[in-house]
Amino acid sequence: MDVREEEAIRAPADRLTAAYSATRSPAEVKAAVAEAHASFEDRRVGDFVPVLVERKVRAVLGRPSTAH
């Protein structure tokens, strides 16, 4: 991931960490962001990746967790 993309992902990752702080650890959010980001690696969506990552993580983390 290049610096520009890394910076673009940081803002939604921070929002997601804050949004799920009551139910998910920062490590869980970071892992979900990394997984969601990787799923778009070979896609031609460029500037939309941060938005797509945030939506995908919200869908995953919004489900009840069996780890808690």
C-alpha cells in the first residue's frame, strides 16, 4: 500500500475504532480493516477503497461476536 492510500485508510480506521470501541478491541478493528482492504487489492476502485473498506468493516463488526 502506498503512503497516499495508507493515509486515506487511516481516517475510516480511526472512525471504526471509535464506533466499535464498546464492543470490539482496536486489534479486532485493525484486523477487519486489513482484511477488508486486502479484498480490494486487485480491483480497479482506487479512490473508493477507503469508503468500501469502511462499509465492509461496519458490516462485519456489526454482527454479534462469538469471541466475547
